[in-house]
Amino acid sequence: GNIFARRFFRIALPKMADAVKPEVTKVDKKAEKKAKAEKKAEEKKDILSPTEAYYKSRSDMVANLGLYDKAYPHKFPTTIDVPDFVVKYGAELVENGAKATEEVGIAGRVMAIRKASAKLYFFVLRGDGEKVQVLSQFQEYENQDGYKEVHDRIHRGDIIGVRGIPCRSSSGELSIMPKEIVLLSPCFHMLPKDHTGFSDQETRYRQRYLDLIVNNNTRGTFITRSKIISFVRRFLDSRKFLEVETPMMNMIAGGATAKPFITKHNELDIEMFMRIAPELYLKMLVVGGLDRVYEIGRQFRNEGMDLTHNPEFTTCEFYQAYADYHDLMDMTEQMVSEMVLEVCGSHKVKYEDKEIDFTPPFRRIKMLPGLEEKLGVKLPPLESPEASAFLLAQCKKHNIDCPPPHTVARLLDRLVGDLLECDCINPTFIMDHPRIMSPLAKWHRDDPQSLTERFELFVMTKEVCNAYTELNSPAVQRERFEAQMTDKSGGDEEAMDIDEGFITALEYGLPPTAGWGMGMDRMTMFLTGNNSIREVLLFPAMKPRNQAEQAAAAQKEQEAALAAATGDAPAKGEKKPKGGKAPAAPAAPECDNAAYFDIRVGKIVEVGQHPDAESLYLEKIDVGEAEPRQIISGLVKYVPIEKMQDALVLVVCNLKPAPLRKIMSYGMVMCASDAEKTTVQLLDIPEGAKPGDRVTFPGLTGEPVAEMPKKKVEKLMPGFKTNAEGLCVWNDTPLTLPSGVPKSSLVNANVG
């Protein structure tokens, strides 16, 4: 028994203990690891990001100062603003180290801080677009006991007041040497750094105040805009015009052909329209004896947004009794040329890569003769039954897309836009429009049956002014309104309704009158060198932020799905196995023919030059998804920007997203080119095609994949061609859309 006991305690018991011990240790380690992870997660919650930490630090500082005490003083006595300070003392204090004798007070925003020592600080102070240095020395400061506290409190972006002596530093920098510095309004957020800048367009438009703080050229744009409007007002006031205001809400959407915004008047319980033009009201005032009237104000049109259109925009309209459209053409030449000279200092203005010459006289083109010359045919009478079919055939012949309804007015407008307006770089009048396009203009003296006395001024292919001799016959005006109603019943949402109140006013007698309108926004674009209307509107129309965020999230999810499909990242909800490697992706399709490409019809909704490359366009293209795709293409030297805007194109949507000059591109626009690439053309998309329509390849087996492998792209792309008829094919298989086969006037050409 003793032998057994000794053996049990010496051999068996330690083995049993060893068998139990690892199990206990393993459980303890798991619990310990879990506790550490939980503790780390809790600690991480308490760690603030740099942005959050900065905000908290500033908030604590303001709380310590007191919200109703030192943090926000009611007033600071300024004796001079920063621009005047720079002009006055820049001229007076010439020598390095020079000081003025008087004391001044200035205020502005701190844009930079440099601490040279505990008793010497340098600030860059900006006010009204100008900068001045604050050279703060301890020995010159009045309250030396509070010197450190005041200076430690000031951060970049704060608004401060400075009382001190103007001087020039030993290095020659114009400065103010403070006796007192007061924090007037703290900035809770870090401003973008000078070297990185603030260039994200989406954020610049949504936070225009921050754009104005950081980008001084944005400030210059809106100063120029103000100068343009001020010049127009002075020009008209000096000619005895009376500025008036007319209603913003109307019971009838009249005065122009456009789709209106609709609102509701609760008290009157009626539907009303935001005004699309003040024209009818202004002419009523001329009926009432106000012979020269004008209005500068907002118009609202419920239409698309692109580089040159915003739903809310500013115009100037004026009406002058006893004048005609010839008088207004001369007046327009004088106004515009003098405006450009005053605002820009020269008649010649640089815009994008072109120079616009506003030197009068401006070129004048009669619309129908000019169009006939471009088409090489004689136009039929526009009131004839065959006119619509003839114009539609001309559109097809010249590869000009015109969405339905195919009214004569719409077809003419498309032809003129693509064949005449595209040549109008320097200011050009297009005049003598057909009656069918001008329901409010008076018949032409030389051809009363077909034409009207109307002109439009175009600059860089865009309309800037529209004017005409006003129609003052109530009977003829009613006929024109009824013709517009016919177009409206045919599906043209932009056609005008009959305004009985305006016709009644005409029955009291409108004297011979000429009317004129100018878009202030577009004029500002040309004189500031901006190719987007959003750059000249302080607060342009934007999608709600939640929609934009949803679109961005969808884009990230799409990129994550692509990465997961290629094994670069785990799919959503999928864990990586031990070793850090993602699970093997499912076997990819062979991708041995063009049917695996995701090729869709896209509409270019926005186009501009790449900020870092003159040879590239940066486009937003609607391909039938929630948000337009951002795509970069090298078409600048082949396709003018006016041809790109609103164009229907074919887009390869399943190429791997790639950065081009630091900006991501999410697809490729397909074009036809000759072998040497001396000629490159956009493809002609069949009529009726719409964004999102997908190309199919009859007879080929395969479905579009999430992302085409690069090697397969390189192998398959050379198969895209145009055949002898100009139709797009891949190895003789046509690229087929629901509406037909895309084509090009280049035959036997490469497509890619």
C-alpha cells in the first residue's frame, strides 16, 4: 500500500496536474486577451482625432474665457482697414526700420503665426483681401504681464484686433507693432494649409465662406461680378432708365420658353410659378407710360444643371419705347465693349486657351442664310408640313442629336447650335430669327411672314444677350401664344401658356418698343476666366449632402466589391483566414470576347479641363447609375468642349479605376480614330438611346464582369473597329443597342 501511494504521489499525481494545468492556463489566457482587447477598445474611444482634439481645445479655451465676456467682445475701434493701411503706409514708410508717429487700430483674420521667441511673435493678418504683418515685441506691448497669455491664446483662423504703430521691419516688411491685441472671434476649426490649398470643388461650393477665407482668387471673382452688375446699372441709369421690381411668383409661367418651378400659395389656395423671366411685367409698365425700365434680378428655371446652367440665375432685362433691335445692337456693342475695358483694362480677355476680342464692331450673321450656307441646301418654308421631316433629316445627316419632340423650333435650335453658334468665339450677333422660334418678337419688316426682328449675342459659343423689336399687336400675340400651346400639347414642356392679362395690356396700346436681356452669370464667367457657372455663384445649387454621401458610399462599396472579386480585399462581412491572406476568389470567366465588357450609353453632364493637364478633359458622365461617373479623357485637341457638353457617348464601365494626374477615372469614353490618330471622333449614338443602355454583341456568349483583367483588355481592344459602312463592330460582330448600332463617319477606323 505504501509503495502504491508513493508511486501515485511521485508519478501519477504530477501527470494529472500537468494534464489539468494547460487547460486552466489556456482559459485564463483567452480571458486575459479578451479583457485587454476590451480595455484597448475603451481607451480608443477616448482618443480624439487631431480635428476633434483641436475643436475640444478651442472650446475649452472659450469656456474658460467666458462666452459673454472676453471671447466675443462687442466692438473693436478700428481707425483704418487693411487695404488702406497697405496703401497709405506702404508709400509713407519706405526705409527699413521706419516707424510712423501715429497709433492706428486694424482688425482681420490671422492667416499665419510664427513664434521667433517667447518675446517675439509674427502674425499675418488678412482683411478685405489684403495682408499685413503683425510684428509683436514684448518690450513694445503695453500689458506685459498678459503678453504670454494673449499670444498663446491666438490660433490660425482667429479674428483679432490690433492697436499699434505702423512700421517697416528690418527686413523691409510693412508691419504694425502692437501695443494691444484683442481676440475678437475664435476659429474652432483648423484652416486648410497654404501648401495643400483648398481645391475640392464639392466642399468649396458647400462651404463658400471657407473658400473665401482661404482662396483670395475666389474673392476676386465675386468682386468682378459686382463690378459688372454695377457697370450695367450705371450705364442704364445714365440713359434715363428707371430700375423697377416685378413679382417673383406668377399665376402663369410666361416671358420665356422654359420649364418653371411650381409652388403653392396657401392663403389664396392656388398653384403658382416662380418667374422664368420678368418680360411681360416690364412691357406692361411701358404700356403704362414708363418708357425706359429695367430690372436686375433672379430667374428660376426647373431644368438641368451643367457647366453653364444653374436653376437659379441672374439677368438684366430692359425695355425702351420708340427703339428697335438695330438700336439695341449698337447699344449692346457699346455697353459690352466699355464694360470689358473698364473691368479688365483691355478689350482682349484670356479665356481657357483662347483670347476673346471685345473690340467693336461685333460680327453679325443672319440666321437662315448662315444655316443654309453651312448645310449647303435651301431650307423649305418653315410653316410647311415637310419642314420638320426635312430638318430632322439634316440633323441625322450631320450627326446632330435632337431628343423628341421634333418640333421645327427645336430642330432649328439644334442645327443653329451645332453649326453656327460653335463658330462664335469673339462676340457675334446671330440675327433675324424665324417667327416659329420667337413668340414674343415682332415680325421682320423685310419678311413679315417668316422672320422676326431679333438678335442674340454669342461669346465663346454661349449666348450672352437676347433682344428684339417687341411684338405689340394683341391679335398677332394671341396667334403666337396659340402656336406655343400646340407645341405644348405635342409634349414640349418649355412652351408658353396663353397670358390673357398680358394680351389685355397690349390692347391698351404698347408703343414701338425694343427689349433686351443679358445673363450676368455667363458674362462674369468670361471676364473671370471660369468655365463653370458654379464658380461665379456664391451659393450654387447642390444635391442634398445625404444624397452625395450615399453616392460616395455606393462608390466605395463598388470599389470594395471589385477588390473582393480580384482577391485584393475580403468581401463585406467576410473574414480573412489566418495568415492575413484573403480567401481565393472564385475562378474568373475566360473573358475571351467583347461580351464581357460593360459598355453603356452615357451623357456628359459636366465637362471641364483637367486642373493639372491641358490635354485632358475631366468629365461627369451619367451612365444610368445613382451618380454620374468621373471620367478623364485625352480629347482636348480632337473634340472642342462645346461638342462634349451634353453629348451622348459610349463608356466602358468595367475597367479598373485608375488615377490620371492624381484624379481618379472610373471608365473610358470610346471614340473612332484613324491609324495615325490625326482625326478622332465621338461615336454617333443611335437616336432614342438613353443613359444606361447597355451594348450587347449578338451571337457572342458571355456577360459583363465586375472588372475586366488588364491583359484581356489589351488583347480584346484591337478587335473594335468601324466597318466599311462606318458601323461599330468587334471582329465583325456589331455593337448593338436597343436603338441600333453606333457608328462613325470614319470608316475602317480603330475604336477605343
